[in-house]
Amino acid sequence: MKQEQTIVTYPARRWFMLVAFLGITACLLWRAFDLQILNQDFLRHHGDARALRTVSIPAHRGVITDRNGEPLAVSTPVESIWATPRELLSSGNQLSTLAAALEMSTLSLKELLQNRLHRDFVYLKRQTKPQLARAIGELKLPGVYMQREYKRFYPSGEISSHLIGFTNVDDKGQEGLELAFNKWLQGTPGSKRVLKDLLGRVVADVESIKTAGPGKSLTLSIDRRIQYLAYRELKATVMHHHARAGMLVMLDANTGEVMAMVNQPSYNPNNRSGLKSDHFRNRAIIDVFEPGSTLKPFTIAAALESGLYNRSSRIETTPGYLKVSDHTIRDHRDYGNLDLSNILKKSSNVGASKIALSLGPEKIWQIYSKIGFGQSTGSGFPGEASGVLNDYRNWSEVELATMSFGYGISVTALQLAQAYSVLAGGGVLRPISFLKVEGPVEGKQVLPASVANSVNLMLETVVQKGGTGLRAAVKGYRIAGKTGTAHKAVAGGYAEDRYMSVFAGLAPVSKPQLVMVVVIDEPQVGEHYGGLVAAPVFSSVMQGALRILNVAPDDMPTIQSRIVVAHTGKDSSQVTWQ
């Protein structure tokens, strides 16, 4: 007989499970209701945290122009290429195509990405050319994106590179006036909130947080036409004489503005690859040198200011040399008895030394100090040198004598130009400015106007027949200036075959407008005298600058012409033009 099988049931367990499932479902529904309806800000916040990003908006850097508004430095929009390493590595064979476009090896690109796998952002190439950016964009590779930036471009290239300087890849000034006026030029970056998709691409702009403020423009004092002329002539001379370097500074005699400043060797700021940092240096402001005989006019100025000498005072220079302690100071030959004008014209070391020894060290030091030697010009140019002018109480007789013709003192080309601007400006020392100046510029009277004018007239004879600076003459204009040829200092003394060839001068003498200093460092081929190497550069550049600026000639030849009156056929007068 079959036994009935009893089925055991657990109704309590069934109800427990049913209630548990219903409870869990109710909790989930409540949580969904809570998040979607009651507390939706929570999900919105976390969603925004994953999709919303705050990005920087680069500011447009200010334009640098010359005094006439010609652009010298401008910022142009460019694309920078960046990638998300994990995504890009998944592209496989397409990686080699990208590497070729970026001018990299595939191996180098892979190493770059693999070493930064944990990052979401890696630059592949900054500030690319438009053609390259378009080509890479057309590849449509996963994980490769573009970012808008600004790149600095210098239309005048190497012609004004030492003066303007350059910026780095982030558009921040690194050298020259780009560095000196960086805060003025760089502007204020802005920011905005954008919506990005899962791949990090910007889907939409959400809101502007801060508007980018463009940098302010900068108007320099230089004239690009004169700058080009100065660069061309200086470069040609440095190459012709196989010189180590060259410097040229031109100032406006009435305002202290820098009209031109060039150096050799130069560099192209638009392409700095492979260049040495030594080429970036603005030698006219940073390098110091012993100026040689170009300091003699200030020794003469000290003599006139002292009241012990006048223009007709005479100095005996026979036999052509002078013993001071155990040192012998020599002239090129025995010039005999010279007045002050001929001491400059013949560039007599003996005459200058005798004057300095009679005045004493304090007088010489005072005038050198007053015109700016041994101290910064205050131009604000980064790295400007102040030169060397030792305290006069430590000078020996030999040092006093050699100081009178430019040894034992170190100056920059800019300092020397400023000193000559004192002579050109009637004894007034004006501040140096790299920015265009509007209106008259106040200065400090450091020399009597009569002394400055007298020295200018003496310096005019240097550029005339029989003077050492004849090759600095400019047809149609009265030129005043001084040559200088100094042995270069080396360890243990002075080199016998290494020279600084210098010419400093002003024009026109009747109403000085421009001052210029030309320095050729170590000419190797041909002559080495300042009057034969540096003076011709002065002549060429000054002639062009006076023409460009429309400065009226003050040395036109006298022309006599007979005007014939037509109705009588007789001479009616004689007219003279000057």
C-alpha cells in the first residue's frame, strides 16, 4: 500500500521574501524619486563635475610698433595639438601617420604617450603652422585635439631683435623690451565654462566667467627705416673687417629717444633653433669697453669749465711723448704746440694727459660722473650695465693721465651716446627713452651751454681736412665727432693686436638733432683705426637718417648766380645762397 507523501510548506518564509522584495523595490523607487524629483541637485552636481570644465581663454598680447606705427611684434592665433594618451594609443597603425606629420619617429611618439598614460592631457606640438594643423585635423584620430593659442611674430626679424627681444611658447617676455614691458603687453587671460563629451571634446559653451583683456600696445621711439639702414651698414662693416662684433646707437639729441640700436652678430627671433644664447645679448647696453680717445672731448670740457683754459690755450706736446711715473704716454708723432681744438683734431694723448694732470683727479671724475659714466642710464632695459668709474681718491698719476684719453674707465655704447647728447643738447643731460616721447623733455644742466657749444665747434674740426675723422663727413651737413682706437684689455695688460674701433658724433652742428656711436669690436682684416673703420659707418647711417627725418642741410656750398633781367639784358644783382 502506497504511503502519501506530505508536502511541507513555509508560508512565513514566502511572505518574508515577498515583503523583502517589495521593500527593496520600494526603497529603490523612493531613492529614484528622491534623486530625480526631490534632490535633483545632487545628480546635476556630479554630472556637471564629469562634463563641465572651466577652461582658460588666452589674452591677445599687445602690439609693438615703431614711432610711425609700423608693426615690430604682433601675436597671431595658432593651433596647438594635444592628445589623451590612452585613446591615441588605441588607434594602432594610424600612430605612424601622425608621427610622420609631426616629424617624429613612431617609436618616439609611442614612448611619449606610454610614459604619460596616467594623464588626460599631453601636448604633441605647440603653436603649429596652419597647414600642419589642418593636415592633422583631417586625420580624425581618436584622442587628438586642437587648442587655440597665440604666437608672437616679428616682422622686422633680426633687424630689431636685440632691442625688442622675444617671448617664450607661453607668450611671456624673455628678453629685451618684451621682458621689460611684459606686464604692460601680456593682458589678462579670461575663463569660461564649457560642456565636454566622454572623449573630452567641447560640445558647447555654457557661460563666460571672465572676459580676456587684451594687452596694451607699445609705441617705441625707434624709426624702423633708420633701424634697417643702421643694421645694414653695421653688418656690412663687421663682415668686411671680419670683426668679432659691432654696436650702433643713435639718439635724438633733444628728447633722449633711441632712434636706432643694432648689434652684430644678430639672430632671427622668428626662428631661434640652434642659436647660442650669446647671440641674444644686446651688446650696446650690456657690454662695456674702454672708449679710448672718444673721451677726450670731456677732458677738454673739464678744462674749459675750470676756467684755467680757453679755446686759444696752447699745450706743448713736443717731443711726442710724456713720462708719467714709470709709464710713457705717446702720440702718433710729435705735434708740437697745440691749442685745445687741435688736441682733439690730432687726437693728442700727450695734450689730453697734460690737461688732466693740471686739473687733478677730482675735476676729471666730476665731469665724467655728471655726464653719466659709472652709473646706469635708467633706460629700464633688462641687464643694463653701469660701466666702471672708480673713485678718484684711488687714482694714481698714471691712471689720471690715461683716464683723460679713455683708458681705465669702462662704458657702454648707450652711455657714450648719452654723454655726447649732453654736448649736442647744450650741456643738458636727458633721460634715455625706448618709448616715443611727446612734447619737450626736461633734463638736468650738467655742463654750461657755452662749454658744450665750444667743444662741438672743436669736434667739428676732427671731421675736416687734417682731422682723424674725415671719413665721418656728410655732404651738406656740419658734423662734429671724435674717433677712438683702444687696445683691448686682457689678462696682465693690453693686447697688441686686438682693438676697439669707435666713432662718436652729432649732427648738424648748427642745431644738433642726432647723436650716434659706432663701435667695431676687434676688426681683423684691413685697418683698425676708428677713423677708418667706424667713421664710414657713421657717415652712411647719419646721411640716411638726416634725409629720412627731413633735417635741413646746414653746410651748403656758397653759390653765386647772375640774374639777367630779360627786358634790359643786363645783370641786375648778385645773389648768394648759403
